[in-house]
Amino acid sequence: MDALIYVLGLATFLATLFGGMVILYFKKSLPYFFAFSAGTIIAVAFLDILPESLEIAGTSGIPVRSLMLTIVGSFFLYSLVEKFFATHHLESGGHHHAHILGPIGAASLILHSFLDGAAIGVAFHVSTSAGIIVAFAVLFHDMTDGINTVVVMLRNHQPIKKARMFLLMDAIAPVLGLIVASLIVIPESALAYVLAFFVGEFIYIGASTLLPETREHPSKAMIFVMLLGIALIAFLTSLL
């Protein structure tokens, strides 16, 4: 089983890299990737992260209202961060400066990928079959994480070199999660709030940063691509 875990760890690494590299080599199609990422990142928030947070809250006795307040607070915090830096850039004439939300959003996706890898490790503690099922879902999920990481960086005017660096970190993250899963246990109460914070952030990134791109390109294909992203995440989360 140890050998299988290592193979799956390598597979998650390659899947994430593949997703991100597709974006870098097809930059002319970025508007469609923006639409796809908007669908996937919002779907991940509602169909993957939020249910996990609520499930943990149910078993840990955490009030659901406190998680909802965390989500609202996260959304509001990121709107303040974006407004502050956008105002700063305008005042300094830095229209072409890198946007701080790129690294912040990408870093959150990296942490999410780390938790995905940890989920595989935890599932293998239950059974080999459970580990394989979770790994299968995470593999495809990590492809979209790689896409989202690069898209968030490029959408926020980050250089390609920096986008590649964050993509590499995102590819390594699930491998580290696999390794750490058997060594460190995150308190459930803390994990519930961390996941809820991600929900607020991902909704903001999808709705405020990525969705506007679909309005700038009124092609009907944009709607189809966004729905495709939502459908993909819906399918992958149904496997868990």
C-alpha cells in the first residue's frame, strides 16, 4: 500500500502541472479558461468545501451560524483587500502593477491542494478502496486546481514566471499533504473554520475576479464552458 500511495502522490503532482501548463500554452484562449475557472472555483466552494465544513461542524457541535458568519467575513475581507490595493494602484498610477489578490488566491488554492492530498492519506487509513476512490476524484480535481492557480495569477496581472512558480507549489502541495496526513492531525473545530474561510474567498474570486470576464465576451460558448466547469466538479464530488 505504501508504494501505491507514492504512485498516487506522483500522479497528483503531474495532474496539477498538466492543468496549469495547458493554460500557459493556450493563453489566447484565456477568456474561456476564465469562464471555466469561474464555474469550477464556485462549484468547489459550494459542492466540496462547504459540505465538508458543515459535516465537521455537525460532528463537532459547531454552530452552523458561526460558519456562515466566517464565510461572510471572508468574502467581505477579500473585497476590502481588493478595494484597498486597487485604490493604491490608481493613486500611484500603477495600472500595470501586479495585483495582490493573485498570490493570495493562488496561495489559498495551494493550501486547498494540500488538504486534498491529506484527504487521500486519511482515506487510506480507512481502507485501500476508499483511498483509491478519493485519489481518483482528487486527481481530476487537482487538474482544475492547477488551471485555477494559473488563471487567478494571470487574471490579476502577475508575470508568467511567477504563475509557474505558484503552479509548481500547487503541484507539490498534495504530495506534502499525503505525507503529513499520517503525522499531524488538524483539530476538527479549527479545520471547519478554515474551510469556511476558503468558501468565502473562493466565492469572491469566482464572482468578482473571474465572472466579469464572461460578461466582456458575450459568446454563448462562455456560458457552456462555465457550465462545463460546474458539471465537472459536480461529477467529481459525487464520487466522494
